[in-house]
Amino acid sequence: MFKKQFTIQSNHLLKSSDRRRLRTELKECFPLLGDEDWERILPHKVGEVIVLKLSNKATVYCFQCNTENEALEFSSGGGKWGQPLFVFVPEEGGWFPTVYTLWKVPHLLPCFETHSQVSRFLLGAADLMLPGVYPTDNDGSFTNVQFGQRRSVIVRGNPMPFAVGVCCCSSVDIKNKGLKGRALKLVHYYGDGIWSLGDRSKPNQGFTLEQIDSVDNLNEDNNNVQLITQQQSNVEEEEYIAQTTSQLSIEEDGGLEHSNEVDMDALLDRCFLQAAKCSIEDRQLPMEASKMFNEFILPARPAHTVIDWKKSSHKKLGAFMKSLSKRKLCKLKEGKGQLQVLTINRNHEMYQSFVPYYDDSSKEKQSNLEDDGSSHDDVVSHNGIPQVSEMWKPHQHMKHFLECLQKNENALYSREEIREALQQYVQHKWPQKKESSENGEIVLDDVLRDALFKGNTKGLMEDIPSTMDWKEVELMLLSRMQPYHVLYKPGEEPMIRKGAVKPIAIIVEDRQGGRKHVTRIQGIETFGIEPEDFAQKAQIAFACASSVHPLPGKQNHLVEVQCQGNVTSDVTKWLLQKFGIPSTWIQVQDKRKKK
């Protein structure tokens, strides 16, 4: 049903009273689940429930966590609208769980078991036929199959459901007619549009978009499935890595035994020290502990290793961060249920003695960067946040100046590169005159005069000064060059845009004669922020209505985000902390009428 494209016609947050009513209705519809199961699926007073009404008359209920800690605790990621939990399909008779929900509680629905080769047809939106179904009983018969019953579909050897639908037959029909006809009309399956609304994860290695395979050789905990987004090694490799990790682990006490918990604790310590020494900079602090773990500590783990909180003595991220604080490796601040890392103690003995490790892939990347010789490698930060860099393109009268330095006149240069080029030129022309740089002045020769004044002088050449200040020369060179800016997104090619960086404008205005206010945010596209995604998250973060509107002008293709109420301080803080936007590129304008 959801193979065809659909559009989201409307979306809204579910109120707490409606949320309780929803949970009661779902409990009546799926009586096999206990209270603990429902806390894993739809916990009380945690996160938000977003309702999406689709163009095909279906309604999707998504669960979205408000903080990273909640996402880690309830194993709930999600896409733009959160993680889809249930779908209400009037044409098929009511409620259906999504595959994300079934992965958390596979016993939610009775299931049909099929062959791995049959799964490829179901992933193409075909219905399940009876010849491709294993009998539910050992004697080859089908019992407890009812017409119109909701059932999930699994592959033999893989306990995770990959499809859900409605039975097209009953046990009596199968007994009378034999294994002929349809067994299940497919409603939702792994890889369709509902799955695409979530984080597009998979429960184990057997799941691909082409076919579902058996995973009998994998030891998985079916009651707490960890959704993975990258390939994991097999059990033998994990045992081998656990042994090597214990040998390389950092020990605080020489009498510690190398148990599984100690090994995992040591691995967590190594990952933190690796991230602190190679990725995290002091200017990026303070930072939320969950953000530091997801974007720095977790990617810093050695190749082919897996962090399992169950095997550590900490059990949770908060306990691990507090243990680092007790050992004075970092300083924490706790408030509103969130932990923030204020500083990292870089004078600590463990930090000073730790030697960063490099795997083969990181060495290869490092060698490629060195061979490339690019000067913009440091622009892209390791925290996964898009970065914007100001660049300039030389004008035609700087040709001789760049030729003397053997530089490309069509390339883009940063402010630091222009300053270095100017210093190299002065040292090349006057290597003996050190006093010029000490006095802060530069002697202008014909090449520098052309670069600074040619085509831009109304008077005679004799009016041009013979010496100028260093900073004055640098600013004049920049003013004559064409400004550009480059957007760096992690995992994507840099986007070069003509023109200077336009700061983000946060404007608050009156509405209804000053009784109400509206906050308008303009220019966030420059920094790689999607306006629709920003508006949807702002609605939850600031507890206000938000929407996206096009800016006036036929030639203007940009949009702005409007939030009800005066939330200028909240938006400014959000842009600084969550998106890493420098304060120099944020402008706040108060256009309210003064009383």
C-alpha cells in the first residue's frame, strides 16, 4: 500500500490527554503486550507523539525524543518526524504496527514464516501466497489462522519481522482448498514509504532492501534489539577484539582482573581519550554529553569494535560521564535532566600519557589529505555540523602579484592564505629589510601598486603612497577581490557559492496590535540547515507553532521560518549550541513598537 508515493497533508503534536487515549486504544487492539512492553514502545511523559495525515487517507503516529539521552535510553532514533510506531489504515480495518515497533516487540503479532527467496517478492510489494508459507504446526497444518487477522512475516532463521498485513484466508479455508491462493495481503513492509519516514535502520545483518536472509549464526538478544546502521563483525571477531582490547586497555589499578566489564570500561576510556585528544577542541565546549558521545566518542572507537553498555560497569552514558568527572578527567554540569561537559582536563596524567591510535582507514585518509595539499582540510569539523568558510577570488590586476608567488589566479583563497601570500612576497622582494615588517609598513612596488590601485584611481599615479600599513594593504586587497563562501557538509562535496556570507537574521515583530508577537528566522539555508526540519524541531524545542513561508520577490527562492511568540533568545542560543553558528553571523532585530 505504501509503495506508491504519498504526501504528508498535515502534521500536529498529540496532546497528553489524546496520548493517553491513544495508548488505551492500542492496548485494547494488541492485548498480548504487557506494561513493560508499552513503556518501551510508547513511554509515559517522554518525548512527543507526532501525527501525520497522508494523502492515501492513512494516519501515521511517530514518536520523537526531545533529548539525545532519551533517544539512547529508549533506542529510538527517527527521521524528520521521529520514528513511526503505528499506522491507522481505514481501508484495511484499523491499526498496524510498523517494522520499527515489531523489532522492539516481535511477539506483538502472530507471524507467518516464509522462505528467504520469497522475501524478495514481498519487498517488491507482492502479497504473500500460501505455497510460500511454512505450516504453523509440526504436522503440516495451519491452526489459529483467522480471516482478517493481522499477522507479521518473518524469514525462517531470522526472528525479526519484515512485513505486516491482513490474512486473506482462515484455517478452515486452507484445510478445504489446500495451499492455494493468497495467505496475506501486504499493508506495510521493510523498505516502503513508512519505513523511509524513520531512520531507515535495520535490526540485523540479514536485512537488505533486496532480500531478507537467515541469521542463525548471530547471537542476538531478541528482547532488546539494537538497530544498527553499519556492518558488524561476527562473534569470533568480537571475541578476538575483546582479547586485544584488554591487552591495550588503560589500567588505573594493576590488580584489576580482565573481566568483560573491565575490558568494556577500558574501551570506553580509550574512546573518550582518543576523541578528547584528536577531535574535541576547547572552543567547542561546553557540550551536551549525549552529543559528545554520539558525534565524538562513538566514532573514535577502534575498528571492528562494538560498545555494549550491558558489558560495562556503568550501564548508562550518564554513569560513565560521572565516572570521568570523579576521576577529574572532565568537569560536568547537570541541569534539566541533561549533562553538559564544561571542560576537559588536558593536564591529567591519563590524558598526557595516552597515545592516539590510528587504524588503516584513518592512515589512508591522512595520507590522501597530505598528498592532496589542500589548505581547507581543517574547515570541516569532526562534530558532524556543517561549516561555512569565507573565501575570496583574485581580480584581474592581481595576476602579476600571484605569478611572482607561482599561485593560481583562478583559485579561491582564505584570509589567512592572502596574508601568508603577502608575507611571502615581501620576504621574496626585500629579504634583507626586516625593519619594514617590524615597523608594520610595506614598501609598494609596481606589482603591489597594480594589485591595490590599478583601475581604481581617479588621480595621478604620483598621488599613490610609497608605503602602507600591513593591515591596510590586507584589507584593501580583500576589498578588491570577489567574495565567495564555501559550505562544508560531512560526507558531501563542498558547495561553492558566490557572494559574501549573509548572517542569519532573527526578527521579532508585533501581531494584532502588539498583543502577540512573531519571530522570523531568515538565512539559515546558507549554513546547510533545512528550513522545514528546523521549523519542525523548533516547534518541539520552544513549544510554539512554527511554519515555513517564502520570502517576497519573484527572483527570491529563499524562505523564512516563523515561530509564534518572542523566542529570539531561545533561537539564538539554539543556533550557537546545537548548530555551531558563530555569534558574529547572527543578527537580532527588534521591530516591536515601543510603548
